[in-house]
Amino acid sequence: MRGTTRIQEGTVPVTGVFSRLPLPRSARGALLLSIVLAVGLGAVDVLIAVQVRTGLTPQGDRVASAGRSIGELLTVVRAADDRVEATPPASPSAVPDDLAPRARALTDEIVDDAAAVGLEADATALNSAVDTWTITATATRPVYAAADRLNADLDRHRDDLRRSAADAHNTLFVLHCTCVTVLLLLLSGVAWTMWRRIVRPLADLEEHLARTTTGTTGAALSSCRTEPWLRGVWGEAERTLLLLKESRHSAAKADEALRTDAATTYGLHRVLTAQDRPGPGVCAYGAVLAAEGVIAGDYIETLALPDGRTALLQGDVAGHGVRAGLLAAQAKSAVVAALRLGRPPGVAAAAAWSVLAQEEERFTTLVIAILDPIEQRVVWLNAGHEVVLVREAGGRVQALETTGPVIGSFVTDPEHEWQVRERAFGPGDVLVLATDGLTEARDGSGTMLGPDAVTDLLARTDPTPEDTVRALYTAVEAHGADWERDDVTVLAAALATGR
């Protein structure tokens, strides 16, 4: 081919007939033209597919519907013949009243479907035959003949539709192959353009920066060979030193902000895990192990009530992390405030509900247990909390049942949703409260620790709150390869042995 052998920037050397064609004069123009061609072919492909679907499929449905209606019509005609033969009339009569409307309705459907596929003449003949038959019940032969002719034409039309569908599918296949070919050519052009305009210039830039950082050259970045698509990269690289100075200043500010955030985080952790001293005659021990950092969605509290009893509470806000921790702190504060004012457990649970009433995706479990060392009884409210157990002095472990639903925005009557239960609680008994992170700790095969293992462990544990909590945490760590997937909180309490 004649023409220049050197390609100048932004031009495509063409001679002869190609010089008169509207070809793009740059790589960017060629890329845009390829994209337009690919999009155009794809649009044509989609339009043809839609046309085939909207053209052939409805006609096929009409043919099938007409065939079904003809079969039902012939069934009605045979039923009428059988009835007429069973009770022959004294003189010619019309089709029985219960069959004529059905035959007329089926005929109307057949006429509509046949007309939609261009078989008006056959449909009209069948319609006339049915009209005559409904007047004289014995005139069935014209109906059968017209139905046979229409069925035969429908079969021929169905064959024509199948051939049309096959032709359309072949056309679509050719278009698909064309689109794939154009896309492959487009990808090849993009790859070549990326190599020439981006990859190779960036490699030159990398080499020059390497020489600059090692001190082997003192030339400015602007002395490098540049390409139009990457010309701005060199200018940005020359401003990098100034940006590094600004970044150093910003990093100092960020470090100061991190120190402030760390103080806030540990403060929130102390709010969630802080426990007051229990009242006289009660000893308690609890701990919170967060799944993320030090902030958990779990919260605990041990509170000496004004009447000499001791309240223990534990809750678990759905989720974990800072957001769950903030809601947990608010819920805990609301419950503690209600109990300090001498309010019953039901009112305290309603106070926690007021915190979560506007949180559609958050809820909390809650258990409030009040130990009375004088009466040697425990009163509790359990709002959907999973692990609420009493390990009796003899080693038997019993679960304290739930007394109401979990606390969330879906609760409609917070003043009456949660009930209170009570039972005996004597010396040597241990009350154990734990979140579901305890029982759901999983080993390497995905098997959970489960409530049965917790119950068996409690039955073998020394009846002191601290030993109980430590034994449960040890069991979690030994069992759970993935136990950090959720917060784990355990709180245990018993009557003081010196009482």
C-alpha cells in the first residue's frame, strides 16, 4: 500500500480511496467510532429481539388459544348431541339453554383469535355454522366441517410461525456474532491505546522518578517525554512535595483527633461495664468482652436499691461497634435511673423502650433480677434474654423463663408488655446472666458452644460468682475459633457466705 510510513500525532495516513472516506484522524476518534458502532449494533440486536418477541409470540399465543377454544366448542356440541339423542324432541328444537351460551362465548373467542392471525374467512364460516346449530340442534355437520377447516389453517399458520421464529433466531445469532466480533476489536483497540498512551508513558515516569529519588539525575519532571493523555501527571508530580508538607500538618491534626477519640471510646467502655457495689448480703462479678475494639453492644450493672435489695441488669443491643455501644449506654442509663428512683422492673423496661422507640433496625434484650437476701428470693423480668440461669447449691441448673418480648420500636404497649416472676434463692445458689455471644461461640467446624455445654459447665463449677464467670470465659476461648464474631458478657451473683 502506498502512503507515508511515519504516523504523525493526531493523524491517520490514508491515500487513494481511503483519503475520501470520513475516517477519524486520531486515536480518540477511532475509539469513539468503535464505541458508537458497538452500541449501534447492540441496539439493533435488542430491537430485533424485541420485535421478534412482540411479533411472533402473541401470534403463537393466539393460534394456541384458538385451538383450545375449538376443542372446547366441539366438546359442547357433542354434549348437546348426546342430550338431544337421549331425549329426542317431537319437532326440531334449539340447543339446550345451558349449552348455547357457552358455545356462543367460545365461538366469539375463536373469531377474535382467528381474525388476529388473518383467518377471518374460516372464522366467519364457523360463526355462521354455530349460529345455525344453536337454532337447529341437529345441524352439527357444518360446525364440524368449519372447525376442521379452521384447525387445518391454524396448523399451517403455526408451521409458518415456527419457520419465521427459526429465521429470526438465525438472524439474531448472526447479529450476536457480529456484536461479539466488534466488541473484541474494540477491546483490542482499547488495549493498544492504553499501552501507547498510558502504560508506556507511566513506565517512563516511574523510571525517571526512580532516578530522581536515587540522586542519579537532577532533571525536572517536565524534561520527560509526555503524551497528551498524561501531560498533567508530570505537573501533579511536581506539586507532590508541597502536598506532602500539607499532609504532614494534617497528620498531626489527625493524631490529636485520634487521641481525643480514644479517650471518648474508653469513657464509653467504662459506662457500659461499670458496676456499683451490690447491696448488703450479695456478692457479684461480671465482665464484658467486646467483639470490636473496646466498645460492645452489651451492658451490665449491679445496683444497691434503697430498700436493701440488689438489682442486677444485663442487656444486648443488636449489633456491635460504636453505634450499638452508644444505644447500649443510653438504654443502661435509662434503666438504672428508673431503678434508683425505686420504680418496679416493668417501668425500668419501659424506660429502655423509650430509648429505642425511634430505632427501627435496633432492639435490645434485657434482664433485670432483684436479689433479696432477707427473704432469700429473686424477682426477675426477662425481655427476650437468652441465658438467665440459676445454679442451685446442689448443682442443678434451671433457666428463668422469659416474661416478655425483646425491647424495640415494634412494642406497642410498653407499660404492660413485660411481667415479673419470682422464686426462692438461697445460700449456695448462683444467678448467671449472659448474652448470646456465649452460647453462639463457634469452633473451627462451625459448631456452636450451645446452651447444653453451658449448663453442664455450671453444674461442675464452684458456686462463687467470680469462679463462675472465669470458667465460662475460659470455655468460650477454648471452644470458639470464631468467638470474636459477637460481644460476650457474663454477670454472676450469689448471697454472701458470711450472712
